[in-house]
Amino acid sequence: MRQQLDELRSLAARAQNRPTETGIPRVFMVQGSIPEHELAAVYDPMVNLILRGGKTLAVGDQTLDYDPATYFVMSVDLPAAGTVRPAADGSPYLAVALTLDAGVLAELLSSLPNPAASPHGPRAFSVAAVTPELLDAWVRMLRLMDHPGDIPALAPAFEREILYRVLQGPMGWMLRDVATPDTALARIHKVIRRIRRDFALPLAVEDLADDAAMSVSAFHRHFKAVTALSPLQYQKQLRLLQARKRLVATGGNVTSVAHEVGYESPTQFSREYGRAFGLPPAKDAMRIMAGIQRRGS
């Protein structure tokens, strides 16, 4: 696997310290020190492979660490906070990721034998050791960056192979369950998409449970198992992350932004924002913007 990792590191060395497009659909890479505010975000479903350095990701009350030759699977949209670290020799953090496409995954599953029922409870994120077969598929995928004319014909096949290798691994059940109608994970995923769309609106837990076709108690239990958050905690994190993004992007008025993301009380917004990010909204936005200016100079 050492040779495969070395080739992947060489191919991904052109990445920047932000999500960097590769020209391959749904595949991006990142390198170096990433600002904390960019790592606190709502993460799309993905397969993320660490090539160098390490990453810590906190989702709700759970924290995961992963290092080179491990990969991270997130099968639903999750608000999380993270930190990255360089390798022991000081070489910068380096990773590649494939954002999951529900249609591609469903089509692949339709061509595979029906698996036995999952022995696991619903969960949407975890870490596993990479295999030579999975690394080999990633190598062939990233080689396409140097042969862009081959991307339309070959990238779909390599994407299917990466997903197939993940499906064959210890976290494959996560992808199967989220793409299989009427599993608990798929029903929670449906509700998550509603919360992401309507995060600024008042949402009754009873209505969300109805959407999931579950009792309120079962819905709470399954939602917490999947996301490590309660439904209301999930919505609150979405609101605060969106507010931070708007404050930094527009320098907007704190009271206006609070109302835009669904808070009736600016005081409550400022209190919860400070608890989440360590500073009041205006000071946090100024700190982030100063950091952006330093990076750009």
C-alpha cells in the first residue's frame, strides 16, 4: 500500500488549503492548514480518504480521529467541527474526498445481491482502515486529472468501484441503509433534508416524527443514534453555522442575521452563538475576516 499512498500524495499535491476541484465530478482534495471556521460546517455525505497528517472531527457528543490510510464515511448531512494536523515530519495535511450521489449509489445497489439485514443500529458516520483495493481505485480516479478527456468515460466506473469497495468494507451497511427505502437511516435522512431546507422555520418534533413514520420517542432515539444530536440541537447548529457564514460574507447586522436564521430574540442568539464559537457574533466575524485578510496578503 505504500506505493499507492505515495502516488496518491503526488497526484493530490496540487491541492490548496481549501476544498480544491479536480475536474472529476464529485471529487475534491485539500492540503495544508485549514481555518477553524471552515472546518465547522455542515458536511455533505461523503467518503473522505486521509493521505497525510490527521484530522479530528466532532459530531454532537462524539469525536473521531483519523490518520493516513484510514477513510471516513458520512452517509447523511451532518453539522460538525474539526481540526487538521500535519504529519510527524511537518508535511502538510492532505486528503481527497468523494461526495456521495444518491442516484449513483442506488443504481449500484440495484445490481448487487440483497444483503442480510444490518446487525448495527442506525448510524451515519465512522472511520475504517483503507484496503489495497480501495486505494487502487482511488489511484486510477486521481490519475484522470492528467487525462481530462478520459473523465466522462472512465470516472463513473471508478466512482462505482470506490463505492463498491466501501460497500464491501466494515462501513458498507451505512451506505446500504441510507439508500434503501424504509430503513430507519433512510427515514432519518429524509427528515434531515427537511431540517436543512427549513432550518429557519419553527419545526415541531411531532411533525418531524410523522415525516419519519415513527413515534416521537422512536424518532428521538433514532435521530440521536444517527447524528449524535437531538433534532432541536441539529436545527440549532444549522442556524448558528448559517448565521456565522452570513456574518462573515456580508458583515451583516447581528440582529438582522439572528432573525434571518430563525431567532426571535437577538439576546438568545448572541448567547448561543458565543457558547458555540467562543466569542460574541460581531467579534467572531471580525476575527475570521482578519484571518482571511492575512491569508490573502
